[in-house]
Amino acid sequence: MALSGQSERDRTAAVAFENDLITEETALLYCVNRNQMRQRIDAIKKEAAKLEKRLHELGKEAGQLEALVNALK
């Protein structure tokens, strides 16, 4: 995700938050532009939710495939 227009400090905080190195509160506490950081955090959370949903779907599919393979044995 593009981070143009953000300070180096905010970019670093956003990456650290995205990688679970710091909390949302810490990122907001030490950022230069709170509004931009809030938008970045919201975008990170939205993407994480999409990935979590897809991971759950893949787990269900794996279970279905395993059941099918076992039925064919």
C-alpha cells in the first residue's frame, strides 16, 4: 500500500503496526499526522480481515478435500 505523503516516522509506525510489532495505540501516540495514521490503520485492519476470511475459507475447503480423499480410499 502506498505511503506517499507520510513522514518517515509515520511510515515506520505503520509498518511496525502491520507486522504486529507495536499496538494501534502506540502507532497513534507517536505519529506525526494522526488522521493519516488512522486511515492507514483502518486500511491495514480491513486488509487483515479480508485475509482472515480467506484463510478461514481455505481451511473449510481443505477439510472438504480431506473428507473427499478419505471417502475415495
